[in-house]
Amino acid sequence: MDELEIAKRRAMYLIGGREYGRNELIEKLKNNYSEKTAAAVADMMCEYGYIDDNRYAEKLARQYITVRKYGKSKAAMMMRQKQLDTETIEAALEAYSKEDITDEIADILRKKYSDRLFLGGIEGKKEMQKVIAALARRGYLYSDIKSALYIIEGEINESEEDK
């Protein structure tokens, strides 16, 4: 059996475990095979439809944004670590509008930080800064965080008016 056949079997084994992008598969195969062989096998897997960078990027975007609740910037960073190119990442993240992201942040604020929002005094400001910093570390933009905070503030004001 030649190196190409062995590399092809290894690629099939790897793909059977989880989905890969083309460049990520090449990097994985380069551990045991030449770069030329790794690239040829990855191209074959693309031709067969076993790997598709666009499909993989869409899956990762959905995983990072809706499941793990990351912002677009952190999701893009995580996708770059998976060896996806910038155009593919941007196309996958384009599906998530500013409103979707703002709604996600508002959900996080309701579930996780509701007891720390809009407290009075200096302690309240410090808590709010901590919440904003925590959301920024998750990759959310400051403008999106502020929009979500306005939504939550409006909900709080409505509930107080109802009382």
C-alpha cells in the first residue's frame, strides 16, 4: 500500500470522529505524511464531499454563538484556530444579525446577572462594570452590550410601572 492510500484511510478515520476543515485536516495529516500527500488527500475529501469548509464554518458559528453564547469576535477567533479562512468565517457569522446578538446578551443578563444589574451607588456601578467586562471577554461588542442593557432596563421599568 502506498503512502497516499494509507493517508486516505487515516483521513477517513479522522473524519469519522468529527468534522474537519480542509486546512485543519492537512495540518493533522502532516504529522505523519508529507505536505504534498496531506494536501492531495484533503482535496480528495473535498471532492467526495466529506469535508466542506462552508458547512463546517456554519456549524462552528452556530455552536459558538447560540450554544456557547460567544460574541462574534470570540467566535471568529475560535474559528481561526480551526484553520478556516477569513472569508469563510465572515460568511458563516453573517447569518447572525445585531438583533440576534443583542437578544442573546439580554438572555444572558436575565439568567446570570439579573441580581447584579442597576444597583444604586458606587457598588452598583462597580457591579455593572464587572458584568460588562465579563460579557466583553465573551467576545461581545460594547455597543451590543449597551443595547441589551437598554432592553433589560426597559423591562425593569415596565415591571415597576405594572406594580
